[in-house]
Amino acid sequence: MHQLASARALTRAVARPMACGRRLLHLLTTLALTPLAASLGTAGEPRQLTLAEAKRLAFTRNWDLLAAKADVDAALAQRLVAKEFPNPTLSLSTSKISFDNHPNGTIAGNSIWNRSFDNIVAVSQLFEVGGKRLARRESALAGVAGAEARLRDARRVLDQGVARAYVSVLQARDNVQILNQSVTSLRAEARIAEVRLKAGDISLADKMQIEIAAERLAQDASAAAAAERAARIAVDVLLGEANSSGDWVPGDSLETLVGLPFPASAESPGLTRPDLLAAQAAERKAEADLRLQGANRVPDPTVSLQYEHEQPDKPNTIGLAISLPLPLWNRNEGNLAAARAAITAAKVQTDKLRAQIAADIAAARVAYAEASGRLQRYREQIRPKSEQVRKTVAFAYEKGGASLLDLLSAERNDNDVRLATAAAAADAATAAVNLKAALNYSSEP
């Protein structure tokens, strides 16, 4: 008995750490898979996608943004090229090799080094003068600044595009819900009409008109569902999805997005818009290119140092040479004229963009004020009245105090008002997005 008890105690002592290890492994596995399960959704359910998550994915995988990043890499490579010096040139030559009856041997011997060959080794180096390298580096630096500004502008535009596309999905989803609610309401009225038809209060034509109206709204709901799927696919394209299917559901709502307070810091322009920075960088690059073309009018000398070996009388000599092109026929006038024209075009583009930005901000403010006011009127005045009228007419029709025309008209008007309210909410959210983009406001650092 004592041995059996000892064996059981030993078994429990061994099993206890193993059980703890299994529980720890299960806990770690659960923690590791929880974010993935949350992003993919449970089995059989589409994943949820919030606007913040959609922007994060777009900033990582969007095709246009990746292309803009590649442009920055190319500009950085050009900056490296602008810093590099031209490579020296090495030349080797051998001459005075005799093929007749006169041998090349000398009193020093008949080896290759002692023959009367004229062997020359020369090294040549081009030196850029007149400020060419400095102008080229300034042009490259302006190119990098322009590429980085275009990348930030691509991010700003992508942020705006994703938000607008996401709002379109939310509006389409609300349209589907509103139409389905109207269908449900009319089908309930159709069941009431069935009871009144049996009681002889209404005709069969009245009942059929309600059913027709319900079926028409059902078809509209089906079309709205297809529009919602198309809107989700449009978001997938902005997210860089290779196979856009729209198999996700929004994790935000129009009520959430519209309810967010507009940041006070976005009421006035903050940092300079990146598209304007890119235009200014293009202007600086054009000015540097003009200086470079002016410097190209100055000839660049090439200095050569050579060593010559020729037996027997001049076995070892060195030489120094300087060569440069003579600017007699080509004074680089064509490239200078083109560079001046490029500066003019860059300045015009900068001024045009500055005026366009001011117009964008003004128009976005007007649109935001109008959409916000319209949404407020729909929510506080029109929508409550429309719902009250619909309920009153439906109750009166159920009791026989309203005609079929009154019922259908009230249902149709309430359906239109709810759709208009959803459209006003989408317009307000989109107007806020456009105003933030025009003001170059971003919630991200």
C-alpha cells in the first residue's frame, strides 16, 4: 500500500507540470490567434473593416502609393549620381613595331621591354568647372524634395479617396436597410389589407396595389444591395487587393463618422499642402537646371599624365597634357532657352496651384456648411415629422379612416425622406473629408 501511494504521488507530481505546460501553450496560442480571428471574422461570417483599418491597409498596399515611393527611391539614386566624380581614363599604347628586315632589338637586348617599341601609359581625368557639380547636386536635392512631397500628396489624396469610398459603402448599406424596412412595413400593411378585404372594407385592387408597391421597393432594395457590393469592391481596389471581391462589412456607421466633431485645428490651413511643396520643389529644380546649363558653357579641362618607355635613347619619360573643347560653334544656347522656358512653366504652375488650393478650401467650406445644415434639418425637423405622418396615416388606414392613396403616399414620402437623410449624412461625412484634405489636415502624425 505504501508503494502504491508513493507511485500515485509521483504520477501527480509529473502530470501537474505537464498540465500547466499544456494550459500555457493553449493560452499563448489563443493570444496569438485572437487578432487574426478578429480581422478575418468567425467562420462563415465576413470580416469587419473599420475606416481606420482600411486607411492603414491602403497606406501599406495601394498601387499608386507604392509607385510614389519608387519615385522617391529613384530621386535618391539621382542624388547619389550627382555627388559622384567622373572616373579617370586609363590608356595603353604600343607603337613603332617593325615588320620589315629591321629588327626592334637594341643594345640593351631583344626582350620586349628592351626593344625599340614606343610604350605609353596615360591616365586622364576630367575636371568639371564653372559650378556644374554644385548645380547638379542642387537639382538632385530639389528632385528628392519634389518626390517626397508628391509621396505625401499621394498619401493625402489616398486618405481622402478611401474615406469617400468607405462613406459610399455606408450610404449604400443604409439605403438597403431603409428599403428593406419599407418593404417590411408595406407587407405588414398588406396583411392588414387582407383582413379588411375579407371583411369587405376594401377591394382586391387596393390590396394588390399595396403588394405591388412592396415588391417594387424589394427590387429597389436588391439593386441597392448590388450597389453596396460594388462600393465595397471599389474600396478593395484602393486597398491594393489583388482579387477584389468585397467580402467584408463596414465596422463603422454614418452616425459614427458624422458624429465625430470637426477638429478645431482644421478650421484654418496648417502645414503647406504637399502638392504645393512639390510645385515649389519643381521650380527650384528648374532654376538649378538653368544654372547647370549656364555652367555647361564653360569648357571642362581634361588633365592627362603619361609615362613613355622607348629604347634606346629615351628609355623613360613622363608627360603632362591638358585638353578642353573650344566653344566656337556650340554655346549651349538651345539648352539655356529650354531651361528658361521650364522655369516660366514651373512658376506658372506654382501660382495656378496656389490659387486652386485657395479655391478648393473655399468650396470645401461651403459644401461642408451646407451639408451639415441640411443633415441637421433632416434629423431634427423633416425626419420626425415624416415618421409621425406615416404612423398616423397607417393607423388611420387600419381603422378605415384613410384611403389607400393616402397610405401609399405617406409610405413613399417617408421612404424618400429616410433615403434623403442617409444621403445628407453621407454628404456631410464626405464634405468633412474633402475639407480636411483641402486644409491638409490629418489625424495621423
